[in-house]
Amino acid sequence: EPKMSTKTGKKHEVKIDQISFVDGDSALIDYLKKEYYKPEPSDDDYIYRVFFFILFDSKLKIKEIRGCVLPLNQYTENKKKRVEQYTNGLVRTKNKWRKKSKQKWYVYSFSFATD
């Protein structure tokens, strides 16, 4: 069933589960945790879940990444910095995605618990 995604106010209809990270979800999460997790002494010291939504075009170029921590009232500055670090890592995953069908837009979403 198609889902609606937005990019700067425009709506795009996409069929979900049509794109995947070449080495699988766990490899993507391991990559982000290993390469982009830079804890600082001021970091919150408990585990929380991070959610990401990535919008790709037909050539699998990332057009938009949204990341957040829920509930939003617990989305502290430290967590925002962490999400930015992970987002920078996601931007660097170019050419590490494969599509299962041909369509104009692709959406990939995932979440994981921080260490």
C-alpha cells in the first residue's frame, strides 16, 4: 500500500519496502554506532531509541533525512547532536543502497537503541 512522504511541502506517493541497505539493517546500524557515535561527558547516560526516515529519488540519491527521538519532550540538545552525527553518517552511505522495484521515490525508515 502506498504511503505519503513529504519533501519541502510537496507530497510524494511511494510504495514502502522497495529499498534496502546492501549489507542489511544491522550492518547500517553497526556502521552508524561505530563511525558516528562520539560520546561526550555531557551526554545523557541512558539508552534511548532514535528513529530515521530517508527519502531517496529514482537514482537512489538521498533527498531528505529526518531523525528524531521520541517522546519529543525528551529530545534534548545532546540527543539532537547525536542525531546530527548519525545523519552525517547516513549522508555518506551513497552507493550502498539497492532498489527492489522501479519507482520515482523511495522511503527507508528504521530505528535503533543507542548504547
